[in-house]
Amino acid sequence: MLPPVAQRRGPPSARPVRQLGSRSGCEMRVDPFGNMYAIRAGRKPDLPVVLMGSHLDTQPHGGRFDGVLGVLAGLEVIRSLNDHGIETEHSVALANWTNEEGVRFKPGLTGSKGFIGALRVGDSSISGLDGADYFGELTRIGYSGTDTAPDLLGYLELHIEQGTILEAAGVPVGVVSGIQGVRWFEIEIHGFDAHAGTTAMQTRSDSFMAAAELAISLREIALRLSPDVRLTVGRVEVVPNSQNTVPGRTLLGVDLRHQDGAVLDAFEAAAEEAVSLVASNTRCGASIRRTMDVQPVRFNAEVVAALDAAVNDLKIPTMTLPSGAMHDASSIALHTPSAMIFVQSRDGISHNPAEWSEPDHVAMGCELLARAVLALAKSR
């Protein structure tokens, strides 16, 4: 029986991943999007590699598990393979994808989209909230690489669930069947700045009231299309943002998710009509534009089968479930056979310092990851 790989060590997150990869005997590469690769050579290094990966960036109030766990789990697999002298035919590698969360730079999944060619070096569609240039910032911090990304045989990503399905079922880990599609929209409504005390309600061009009316309308449209839809108005900017001024400009950031691309299409068409209607009814101008489009993904049957075989071998209680959040696997699956493992999240909390997954559950997830990697990479 294969030795367990999820051993207790010191806190590797306290030291640079790049340094730890080098110490583990990996070839380290950084591509032009800032993606970092640690490649553990197999017996036939010219063959495509089996890649593990996730991301190190987080949200403004993020926790210690989202993304980081997947990177450290991949590193632990590589270190444990070294410890036990396990050889693989294909090389095994770890990726740290850049700007998955899309906090400072839009769109999110920047590094993994660059990997599959959905974004190009110098792409003007990558925008920084503070006016910074994405590629210029990579140069500034020393992560504007010139290395070639490895060719892939398959991709596996371990991640916390960020929901309560596994916890409710009393299951420590899950095999992910696919990922919901995600579309982001930016809606801009232009009214007219006016004095709050002297301008009659009936004559105002109040951009915020128009935005509020539109938000309710979008919610109704989404729920008519599907009870499984996820619609969030997560960002509101009001200008001039003064308590005694009727706001002349309001910006809404909208997040839409569903597992069916047809539902996403239908919502987008209906939303465009709703924006036009609210503009005409409120004496405002309004526009909507899509800022991100991540298509729904169903993971590769062979890679999922490798995970299922590992589950059966280890007799770990598990279940199959979809992902409600987007991940770098959303991009990579369009390019390479891919799958994901979820580790149970306590209370489903994520994007919050209170994120937590039990060490035993993490160990089970790491073990599944290792077994599936070794099956795909053909270990000896």
C-alpha cells in the first residue's frame, strides 16, 4: 500500500513557495502572466505533465484556506513523493495561478486565462482598480517571467468547498462534478445631481432610485428563469456620494451564476431590456456591459474516475457535488482534462478570516490528490 502523504510538518505557508519548490528539487518556472510552476521531473520528462494547482491571492477580508490550501497541498504531495522515493513516468508539477480572485485587477482568473490563451500579454481588457498596469506590476515585483508553461496531461485542484453541502451530509471531502458558469456585468445609470431639499421628487433624475428599481427587477428575472440561479449585486458606487445631493451617477456590479449556459444567455438578454426600460421610466440614461464570462464546466470523466478509484481504495466517505464558486479549474478544464477535490468548510464560511477546515479532512483531501496524481502520472 502506498505510504500516506499527508504528514504533519512545520508551517510551509510561512516560507516562500518558490524557495520551497527549489529545495524540493523542482525546476521552477514563471511565465509572462506571473504564474509559477514547480516541476518534479518524471522518468520521461518530455511527456506532458500532471499538474496540481490553485492560488495564493485572496479577498480583502479573506481567510487562510481559500486557494492557499491547494497550493500547499500540491507542495506537500511533491515533498512526500521525494520522502518516499516514488518515481513517476510523467513529471508532476504544481502551479500557483496569479490573480484568481480579481480583487485589484479585472477580470479574475487572470493567470489561468492567460495560460489557455483567453487573455494575451499586454491585453488592454485587464484593468486595475487603482489604474495600475497588470504587466507593469508583475515587472515591479519581479514576477514578469519569460518561461514557457508546461504541456499538460491532466489537472487537479484541491480547494475548500466554501459552502455547507459536505458539512450537512457529514462528509469530509467531495469529488467535484463541474463548475457553474459565471458572468459579471457593470451597469451604469446617469441621472442629474440636484439639491436634496429643493428638488421635487417628481422631477428628479435620481440614478440611485433607478438602480434600486433595476436591482429588484433583475432579481425577479433571474428567479423566473431558474430557482437554482445565483444573482448578486455586490458592488454599488454612488456619485457624488453626498447625503444632501440627489445622486447623478450610480454604478452596479452584478454577479450571475448558473450551471446552464442557456440560462445565462436568457438572463443577459432580459437584463438588457430591463436596463432600457428603467432608463425610460426614471428620466435617466443607463447602460450594461458584460465584464467577465466564465462558461459552465463539466469535469473530465477519466480524471474524475481517478479520484473515484482513490476514494474506493482509501475507503474515505465522500460524495459528488458541483461547485458554486469559480476556480482556476474553470479555465484549465477548457484546455486540459481536469477535476477538483473539495474539503469540508466549517459553517460554509469563506472570504472571511473565520475560514476553517479540520486537519483530518485536509489530510484526506491531500491523500486523494496524491493517489489521483500518481494514477495519472503512472507511478512505479
